Amino acid sequence: MAIIAYKCPDCEVTVVDINPERIDAWNSNELPVYEPGLDKIIKKTRGKNLFFARDIEKQIKENDIIFVSVNTPTKTFGTGAGMAADLQYWEKTARQILENSQSSKIVIEKSTLPVKTALAMEKILNLAKGKIRFDVLSNPEFLAEGTAIEDLENPDRVLIGSHETRSGLKARQELVDIYSRWVPSEKIITSNIWSAELSKLVANAFLAQRVSSINSISALCEKTDADISEVAKAVGMDSRVGSKFLQAGIGFGGSCFKKDILNLVYLCSYYGLKEVADYWESVVKINEYQQDRFMANILGSMFNTLAGKKICILGFAFKANTGDTRESPAIYITRKLLAEHAEIIISDPKALKNAAFDLVGVKGSVKYVEDPYSAAAGCHALAILTDWDLYRKLDFRKIYKSMVKPAFLFDGRNIIDHKKCFALGFNVYPIGKPALSHFQPENNS
Ligand code: UDX
């Protein structure tokens, strides 16, 4: 919404939320999320044509176009629990729009939703009396965290789905006109509403599938003399495959991938497509397997006991350049390490608050230390769990000196110079590459 306000100075954009503290935070100098470049855009637009307001009902009344971006978490109860999307917030919002509208509106699905959600929403909205009508569009968002501003300013594509009726097409054109202010027309694609809804789930499923594919091969590399970076490079240089999203690691996290794949799996099962459902579910299973493998590697390499050992977690966010920890592999790995009675020191430049929130109530010793050097001092092992650039630039000589020997380094993102760290004295365990250990092979089983 900030980018729309920035690119379209003649549009007035108002953001509302049921959480008043969040709205206050958006109106303050400390924004509630960390996203590179966002603060600058907000400063340029806030109070001019971008507003954050608490009065949801009034804003529904006064605006012509409503983007609905409420959360659609995985259902935790009833039919489809653990798989299907929980649509209660969406439905409540649709009812609220219906109750507070005194004029016709375009309602745009921005949240990622299961196919045919628009239909359910239309059924509610079409209860409207008199001359008021609602046109529902699907306009899924493809931005990634950490690069959101760039993704929004230069998107690969903007997708707008609508009914192919006269009023559906007219509503679609209104939204096309907004994006056309800054997105080249060949990148604005239109489709029917179901294709738009499904495309978002499938786009995320394909991306996650690439990560699981390369991670599955990393396991094979560790058993052979192959190196996953070399394999990824050779495979990715085929222009039909492409080089992006082939970085092996401890698995994908984030609020989207797992949720959207499980949603896709549920849809396939619902329509009786068991084989298709199983195929996509395996992407999530490999992701869990990768985290278990990483954990088993730590335990096995450190002589099968972690009790009382200090392990420094470098990075808790699910990826670099964000403070977001939702579904971060770090949560699972930290819990597993604590279950082995390891003492955990967590370091992250942006995610410590969220990390503490994720680990509320866990048993064991957890400390939060922002400075990576202080965090690592006195530890038996380092585990790099987020690909923050700052970890590439650390002075590992200084860190090595401050650690308990033998010092272990588990690079869950393959971002540091393994040979250099090995030469400094570390026992180094990358992903999908041979371990560099100072122990004799028989002691390293
Ligand atoms: C994703 C999609 O990219 C975006 O289009 C969609 O709108 C929302 O979901 P996001 O969750 O922000 O975006 O992060 P993304 O960059 O896709 O990374 C997801 C996870 O995969 C991260 O944990 C990342 O570390 C991991 N990843 C990504 C890898 O392990 N290897 C890779 O090569 C790429």
C-alpha cells in the first residue's frame, strides 16, 4: 500500500488493522516490521496520501477499493486441521465490508487463499441490498521479505484475476490502471479469478520445491565426494533450469511456503488427487528431513553428547534482511538442541525480540546476545542458521581464539570460507560438502 501511495500521488490510501497498537506503531518513528527501504517510502507518503487509521468501519464506508490482506493461517482445528487455510478472518472481513458499505466497491483478495475463496466471499457480499454491488478481484502478492520494495517497484509480473463479466472486466481495468503507473503493461497479466488464486499457491510450491530438490541432493553429496555448490552451479547454468533458488541450506522457513504447500495438498486431497497431494507433501517432508539431518550432524560430530555444551546460534530469522522468524528452521533446531541439554546463545541483528517470543516457556538455558563476538565467546560450537551478510565478514580468527577447543562450526547456509576456518583450527561442517575435521576418521564417526 505504501508503494501504491508513493507511485500514485492522486490516490488516497488508508491502512486499517484490528490491532490498534500496530496502527500506532505504523504512525510512529519505529515501524513494526523491519524491511529495507520501507521507512523511506513511509516518510515520503505518510500524512500526504498514505494514512494509518483505527476506524475500520468508517474507512470501509469512505473508500472505493478495498484490499483485504488479513492473515490466513493453517487451520488448527476441525476438518482440514494442519492443512487447510483458516478463513475465519477473511469471512469476518467480508461481513464487515457488507455491513458498512453504502456504495459499490471493488474488493481485492491480497491474502493468499485457497482456490474458490472468492466465490465464498461473493456469496456473502452479494447479500447486499439495493443498488450496491461488489466486484471481487484476486491480486496475489509475489514480493519476498527483505527485497519487498524492489520486488514491488520492479515486479516480474502483476497478476489480476477477475470474473469475465462486464462489471468484472471493468473492475479489473481499474486495478490495471493503478499498476500501469509504474509497471510496464507486458508485465501486468490478467486471468480468470480461479487461475489467479491457484497461481499464487503454485508459484510458492514451485519455489519451495526447488529448495527441497537441492537440499535432497545435498544429503547425497555428503555421502559421496560431490560438492553441492558445484552441482548447483552446473545444473543451474542450464537456462531451462536457471540458477536461482538452488542454495542448499537447513531448509526453507517463512510464513508462506509451508502453509501454501499444505493448502495445495489439502486442495488436491479434497478433489481426490491423492498422488498429486503426496507429491507436493514430499516437499515439506524433505524440508523437515533436512533440519533433522543438520541436528543429527551436530550431535554425531560432537561425540553424541551436547549436555552442558554451549552452542552459539548465529542467525534466528528465517532468512537474511528480515527480523521475521515465522517457521524459521532456527526454532526447531534450537528446541532440539535444548532437548539434548545444550546451553544456547542466540545472536541475530534483527530477530532477537521475535526469537525470545518464539521460545517463551521452553525448558533449558537460552541467552540472547546481539554482538556475535560476545555470543560466540566461551562456546563449544557455532551454528550459522541465517544467511546474514555480516556473518560472511566475521573475524573467525578472533572468534576461534575465544571458544572452547575443539571448536566446531556448522554452516547451515554455506556462506563462509570453510577452508579458511578449517585452517584456523575449526572443525567445519558445511551442507552438502565433505566435513573438514581435524580428528582422525575413526574418531569422527
Ligand atoms: C516467498 C516467495 O519468494 C514470495 O514470492 C512470496 O510472495 C512469499 O513467499 P519469502 O517467504 O519472503 O517469499 O522468502 P524467500 O526468499 O522465498 O525464501 C524462503 C525460504 O527459503 C527462506 O528460509 C530461505 O532461506 C530459503 N531458501 C531460499 C533456501 O534455503 N535456498 C534458496 O536457494 C532460496
